[in-house]
Amino acid sequence: MPPRDRFPEAPSMSSYRNNDLDPWWMPFTDNRKFKAAPRMLVAAKDMHYTAADGYLVLDATAGLWCVNAGHARARIAQAVGEQALTLDFAPSFQFGHPLGFTLASRLTTLLPGDLNRIFFANSGSEAVDSALKIALAYHRVTGNAARTRLIGRERGYHGVGFGGISVGGIPGNRKLYGTMLGGVDHLPHTHDPSRAFTRGQPTTGMHLADALEGLVALHDASTIAAVIVEPLAGSTGVLPPPVGYLQRLREICTRHGILLIFDEVITGFGRLGTAFAAERFGVLPDMVAMAKGLTNGVIPMGAVAVRQGLYDRFLEASADGIELPHGYTYSGHPVAAAAALATLDIYREEALFERADAISPAFEQAVHGLRDARHVIDIRNLGLVAGIELAPGTKPGARGMTVLQHCFEAGLLVRVTGDTIALSPPLIIEESQIDQIVQTLRDVLAMVD
Ligand code: PXG
Ligand code: PLP
């Protein structure tokens, strides 16, 4: 990185002055504030973005938890370009193309157990909605039409479709949107503030899975279709699962004929040091939703992996005709499939999942070094993800946003969720860059109110 003033004036944005920023209604953004003082990114390579003023910004969040192999990888870019010139688009309703089948096969080799049937979508939200629909339809075609309830969890994030916000547990993402899906209930979240500064998985809290027995008692198992959880809750502040919790959920679901869906949109593709969290925790869910790292963020793509038995029941139930009336125009898009295959090649050849695992002790040690930094009230971590929770300032989230702004000016991209700083760097990160992240955060925390 070129030497630079750690806390310069906000970027001048001179090259953008004449642009009209109004038309783009930006997602999950305070549009008024952003457009008054835009944080503009114009280029990216490996571990860094280039801000509009030309200075480098170390990417501590892999974009939005998706650029696991680092930015602007030539191999992916070439695969995308070549595919767009070879077969730019092909319908996947009643037609196929080779790359879609190749990618589905490759994915099954990364997934545990018999999670070997792949349904393609274009984002995590679509993957989640697809998984929820498959769960409902599965019970219907197997003669359990009363199993229509879906169970999510408080502090869960499952994207922004109506299914995802219904099972999701973030009040702010739900309250503007009416009644959502009916018949949804939620498990309690697993965060325990009395366990602040726990390294890795908390050793207490497994019993929180038993709340599912309570919901079964309340609603009766015969009405419950599926439980969906993030193995590690990412968006709501990095909440690693208590030891034994996911195993317990699996046992209860199995006992009652309830499908278990892991939403691995963040935890998939090496974030926790294995291909999927299901492997790391040794728990086999019935479906896995994935997106983000699937294509290294280069082209949008999501997918649901389904255990073979579920798929087989659909085929048995429909002697002929379409067994699952569901799909997107861009399901299995050839250019996205090409991006995904090139991404998986990089993950394999550079052993990036193993690399994430190998570097995670140093990452844990470094981030927990911020324990005595100003405002810090908790630090949580697992694999290559960490949450650094700050005491709230004048109002919830305000201090988090101030930190994000100062970090950006100091050449560091972080993500904040409320007052928790979330770190999820590309898996190619070097130890010296981990040190830079921690030092910049320490400096910023010392100066913000
Ligand atoms: N499930 C999970 C577990 C996610 O983390 C989605 C579904 C939805 O994916 P799409 O591709 O539709 O956005 C996600 C997405 C953040 C942040 O900083 C997290 C996500 C997206 C944007 C920001 O917390 N996760
Ligand atoms: N709306 C209209 C009018 C459509 O014709 C379609 C698809 O054909 C959609 C929405 C759904 O779009 P997608 O398949 O890209 O999700």
C-alpha cells in the first residue's frame, strides 16, 4: 500500500461531482446521507479496493461476504468472457447446457452425505425461497399436506424475499411489509452476552435447541414442514453456534419428521475453514442454501442442495409432468455457471478452504487483541469471520456507522451491523493484512466518540 495520511479529509469525489446520484435507490442504505458524502469504489484487485480518489482500501469483508478468492481474478474473468461469447444464455426450462450439469456435479463433491441434487437460483434470497418452497412441496407430495409451518430463528437473516423475511428474525427487515407468510414461528437466538469474549464456539447454550421441542408441543409436529437456521448467524453480528446445538436441532428434526435447512449463504465456500459449515459441525441437513462465494461474487448465482431422498420422492409422486413447478429465467445461467466453475478451480488449486482454516488461529488471536480497545464490549469469532461489538453511542448503530466511515478514510473496508463490526476477509488474506485490520480498528476506535 502506498503511504498515506491515516485520517485524511473525506474523499473529494471531484470526478463524480457532475454525476446525478439521485436515480439509483440504493439497497439497505441511508440514501440521503450517502449521496451527500458518497463512498465510491472504482476498482479492485486481490485484497484491495481502489477508492474514487485513487487510494487503496483493504477489504476486510470480502465485499459483502462473497469475494472469498480475492478480487478481479483473471481466471474467473476469462471464463466469464469466453462463456458470454460461446453460449451467452440458454433456457433451463425444458432445455439444458453442459456447464450447468458440470457445475451441479462439482458442487455435489463438495457437499457432505447425499446432498447431491442441486437447484439453481440467482441470489441467496432466491435460494432460501426455493428451499422453503421445496420443503412445503415435499410434504405435500408425500401425503403430509398439513405440514405447512416454517420455523426460523430470532436474529436470523435469510435474505429479503417474502419467505426469507418471514422466517428471518430481524424486526427492522420485517415491520414495513405486512403480514408475510402465515404459520411461521421462531426459535430463540443463541447469543448470550454473559459469555462475552468467548473464542470460537460457546460451550454453553446447546439447550436453546430444545426450544424446538416446545414449538413442536405447541403446534404439533404434523403441522411443521421445516426449520431453517444459519449454522453461524452472520448478518446479525456473528453468532457462532453453541457446541452441540446444531446436532441437537438435527436430532429433534429427525425425531419429528421436520426438514432441517442450513442457510450457508455466508458459511459456505470456506468461510469456516471447510467447504460448508455442515462439514465443520458434522451435521447433515436436508437442504443447504448457498450463494455469494459460489461465484466469488463476480456473477450473481445461488443454489439449493437437496438430499437425494427428497428429490426421489418428488419423482415417485409424479408419474410424468413437471414435478416441481418452480424456477427462474436465469436458473443455472451459463455465464454464472462458468464463473462458479472457475471459482471452484481456484478454491481447489489454491486450497483456500484449508488456508482459511490454517490462518484462523492467527486471526482469532489478532481480533481478540482488541478486547481492551475503546468501546469494545464483546468479540466473537469462528473460522475467518469475527464480530467486534461496541457499546452503542447516542443511538443504536450510530457509533458503528462512524467507525465504518473512519475506517474507509483510513483505507479499510469493514461492514457494520448495528454496533457490531463484522470482519470476513477474502480467504487469501496474509497475516500482515490481519495486523493492518486490527491496528486500523484500534486507531479508529481510539478516536471516535
Ligand atoms: N441468507 C443468508 C444467511 C445471508 O447472509 C442471504 C440469505 C441473502 O442473500 P442475497 O444474495 O439475496 O443478498 C444472505 C445475504 C451483511 C449482509 O453485511 C449480509 C448479506 C447480504 C448483504 C449484507 O450482513 N447476506
Ligand atoms: N415478471 C414477469 C412479467 C415475467 O415474465 C417473469 C419471467 O418470465 C418474471 C416476472 C420472473 O422473472 P425471473 O424468472 O427472472 O425471476
